[in-house]
Amino acid sequence: MLGLLLLLQVLASCLWLGHSEVVNSFTTCPQFFYARIPPNNALNPQNPAWICQHFRNSYHYATLYDRDRRIPVYSAYIYQPGSGSRSPDWYAEPQLINSAYSMDMDKEMSICNRYKITPQQIGQSQAINQDYKNLHGLDRGHLSPSGHQSGNNNKTATFTLTNIVPQNSTLNKGQWKDYENQTMARNTQGCTRTYVITGAVPGNTYISKNRVNVPSHIWSAACCQTSTTMKTWAAIAGNNMNRVQNLTRAQLEANLTQLYGRGQVSLFHSACPP
């Protein structure tokens, strides 16, 4: 009888590891969205997770995660580039495994040792390092890039796989990098605060034996406060070529409405101009 009870406990634990409590809003980290209002539900996947990205006792940005495709839908953050070191490590989200686990992102081995689980059990709820091994023509592409943050902790917090998509290597190192570094620096001149939402449109191909989706497009939009007014800008790129198209917010929303096919997309509060 004791053996049977132990077996039932093990089975129950295995079933629980595949699930986590999924909240239905960004109520604990609305500060990363202009006027504390996130995009509307037209971007929501069938099996979403709303993640307030937490590292070393602080929230750093917000991510809407597609648990079925194991990629982020978008990450929202405040643009604040500055000095600091890039992380040599990659992190996972314990609370996607089990809502009772720590809210701090952590390294896979540390999670495995702490909770006596395997990387494969972590991978039931999210992408893991093994998924991104031996890529050909693809990079680990940040949605919230470390270069848009200041300080070691803020930069390190962007190195979680819930903030990463398989991105075309040439695009990641070419025109998208130019957009992140040059266009953003130019467009944010005179801004007192800039809110950014960067996302990925799901594609039709996968890596790692159909575990992780390869997006068809990468996109980004910004809403900037100046001392006198508000301004916005946006961009989109096909994830199979080295070309970025600069758009207005309204043009990007129209494109995303068509690409996602889930209704009219609204990225920002109406105070941000179209």
C-alpha cells in the first residue's frame, strides 16, 4: 500500500510539472506600458502566459508568451540604454513549470537542482537551451534587447529564453541591429521616456523537432514622451531576409491585424499618435 501511495505521489508531481498558474493580465507590472495599458487581445495566442520578468527582486520588462509555440508574442519595456555587461548565461522561468516555484528567472541547472527535476521537465512549459543548439542560419534573437537596458541586472534579465525567438542570423546581425542601435537612438532624441513593444509573428516552420516556432516576421513599435508632445514609430521585417521596413504605428497595426488574423490590433493607448 505504501508503494502504491508513493507511485501516485510521483505521478501527480509529474502531471503538475506540465502546468502552471497562468495569470490573465500584467497587473503586477503595468509600468512597462504607456498609460499602464498593454496591447489588446488580438495578439493573444491560444495558450498564453503573461510574464512579469523578475530578476534579483525587481521587475525588468513584461512578456506575453506563447506556451504552445514556445516563443514570446511580444516583450514590452522602457528604452534606457547604458553601460553594463552582457550575460554569459541563459535563464528559464520557474513559475511556468509550477506556480509555487520562485518568481525569479534562473539557470536551468539551478532549477533542476533546487526542485529535483530535469531539463526535459522544464521544457514541457517553455524553450530550453537544448532547443537552440546547432542552429543553421538562425540566432537567439532578443525581443527586449540587452542593448536597450542599463546596468548589469537589467541587461542580464533579457537573457531568458522566454524573451528569445529563432531569428534570421543575417537580419539579427544586419538591418535589425541597425534599427535597434541607430534608428532607436535617432528617434528617441528629445524623449523623456520611451515605451517599446517588440514582437514576433508565428511562422510555419519549427526548430528542435517541432518544439520551437520560427517566426515569419519580427516587429517593433515605440511610443515616446517629449516635453511637449507624444510621438510614435514602428518597424517590421520578414524573418527570411535582411530588410527592415519603417512604418507608422497605424501601418504596423494594420499589417499585424492581417498577419495574426485575430481582429484589429491596438498596441498603445490612444494618446500615442497613429
